[in-house]
Amino acid sequence: MVKPLVHSIKLSLFDRGFYSKELMLTLSNAGYPYLIFVPKNKKVQKELAQMVENEKKMINYQFKLNKDKTIIRGETTLAFLKQIFDKRNKKSFDWAFATNQSAIDMDYIVPTYKGRWRIETGFRVQDEAHITSKSKDARIRFFFFVYERVLQLLWVVLYKEEVSFKKFLLDLYELCVERNRKSE
């Protein structure tokens, strides 16, 4: 379904809730590269417990999927990173990922995965600017949609480093109220 629409996917990033043998098989068979955050189940915890701080290792994980009374075999690479220091939080974390990429840079796997968070933040930002309308007129709805995108673009280009998007919207609202009061 996606293949005709998308010509190249560099990497698909998934949260731990998507870690499943079926998804990994589907993506591998379709030729799509993936990086999935693996939940810290007992096997993952055992593997991480055997590692030392700042250690990074990859293992080939072969698995079986029972689907419709058929056993399907698959494989993925599991990447384990023990107590990696996060400068932003000033804490160390354990990480586990599944990937079908043959060449993976263990030094960039965590920053690459964190890119997924920026995508989610972008969607949340869009939701904050959402203007609701009961109008059934497509032109009005389209106008509001474009206006939302203009607000978001202004924030990204001019204010993103200074204030949050929500603060930007509230400040803009206050400015409009103040100017409206002065014009009366």
C-alpha cells in the first residue's frame, strides 16, 4: 500500500509498542529499513546485566513466528547499549534496539532514534495551533488550515529558539487583544 506512494524510505523509527516479529518480518520482506526500540523484557535485561558501563554490542537474533498454523523464520540485529550518558538529562540509560540494517553506527543509534521524538513534538505543536470550525465550507476550513501553518512557520523561523510554541501563541494572542483594545 505504501510502496507506490513512497519511493525511498531511509529509516522507519518505531516505539517499543511496535516491537513485534510480524512487523519486523513485514518491513524486512518489503525492503524497508527499521529501528525499533525494544522493551526491556527479561531476555533484554539479562543481556544488559552482563555488560559493563558504556559497552555497546550487537547480536544476530533469529526468531520464529507462528502465523496461521505456519512457522515463519526471521532474523534481526539487536543492538544493546549499557549506561549511555545523556547530556540533556544528565543521566545514564540502557538502550536496546532491533534493526535490519547491515551497517549501523552504534555511536549514532540513540540520536537517530531520538529523531522520532522530534517528529512527535512536531505533531503536538500542530495540535496546539489547531483552530476548530463548524463551517462546512471547504474554503473556510482551508483558510484556517493555512493560517495554522503560517503561525507554525513564523514560530519555527523566528522564535523557536526563544520560546515554546504555546508561549508564542499566547504572546501573539495578548498582542492582538492589546492592539484591539487600543483601536477601540
